[in-house]
Amino acid sequence: MVVKPLGDSMAGLIASIISALALSVSVVTAYLTLFRRGTIRMTQPTVVFFGPDGGPSEAGHSTNKIFLRTLLFATSKRGRIVESMFVRLSLGETRQNFNIWIYGDSTLARGSGLFVGENGVACNHHFLLPKDGAGFEFRAGSYELEVFAKLAGAEQQLELLSVRLTLSDRLAAEMRNPRAGVYFDWGPDSQQYHAHIDLKPEPTLPAGLLETLTALRSPGSTGDEAPKKLVAEKKNSKRSAKDATT
């Protein structure tokens, strides 16, 4: 009977353990990179905005919107596709969904599918009211802002974020100005949002139109002077052209 040295048996055992560990690491790596679907997460928005939308408005339809900037990222190597997003704003017993999702920085696009990888997508997100819904007025109080996403292949919507935002009486009163909106800036040191009012610039008229309106408003001028001047200029140009051909 041949007895193997104790050192050889120990070396074989260690080799078997190392092989098993290497196989386990390979299996876990394959699961994380190829099979695990993961989910979507959202970072703390650096800014949230309550106020009017900058786009064209329709008669009888509120243009108020919610804007925020954040990073969406996937928890898996494969990444996930976001089919749609919306926000829900609650004040006491009042709830309002802003379900028209538009995203982008320099170029905006209607949200209709966004691939989010492990490195994430950082951009602006605009949420508008539905066209067939009632207008929403921002009143003073403590709001709960919830952000939801619907992922491709998922049956239920996913809640990405829930934060509390306080709109003071002073800011709510200033928001009665149709050009006024409120920005909530995130303070990483205080771990809370700081609100301040912002006014959209007034629309400006083209220089030529502004000069015409100024001339019409000048003392001694009538509303018919500008049209008469244009007609006279056209007649003079036609007469000059006729003289040039003879």
C-alpha cells in the first residue's frame, strides 16, 4: 500500500478550491453581464422648476410645467429602456399628474423610449400637463413630488424619486405673474432645496416693427400715414422702372 505524502494531498485540495472559486467568479460575472436585467435609478435632481412652459400655449390651457435635471443610470451591464416617464405632484388631498415627457439639453425630444446604460444619461426633463386636463395652479404649501418610469418589459411602473418641496406664501403670490417661476436648487451641504423666484424676459418686437409702431404713436401722426407712405413709395418705384424702359 502506497501512502501519498501529506503535502501532495494539501496541494491538490488547494488547487481544487482555487478552481472552484474561479468557476464561481466566472458564473457570477456572466450573470451580472449577460443575464441580470437590473433596474433604473435616479440621482438627486440638482434643480427642480415650477412655472410656465416656454413653448407656445393654447387658449384656455394652462402652460404650467415641472422641470428637473438629473442622471438616470442602470444597475446592470445590459442597461434598460425607459418607455415613458411622468411626475405626480401632491398638495394635501390634491394630486396632479404631469404626463407629457420631453427630455434633452440643446435639442428637445418627446419621450418615446430612452436607452439607459450603466454609465447613465444626464439631461433635462420637462413634464407638461395633458392637453385634455384642467389647468393647475401652484399654491403655497408643502408639495410631494414623485417621479415614475415605465420600463420596457415591466408590467408595473417604477417609482424613481420622492421629495418634499415647500412653496412659501410670498413665492406663491409672485407666481401669479404669468412670467414668474420658482427654482428649487439642491444644497449638498444642507441636504435640502432652496427656492427662489425667476422671471422670464419680456418678448421683444423686431426693430423694423418697433420703429413703425413708434412712428404711429408719435404726436401729430395718424394711423393712415404709414400705409400712405408705403403706397407712395411703391408708385415712385414703378414710375422709375417705367422711365428706365423708355
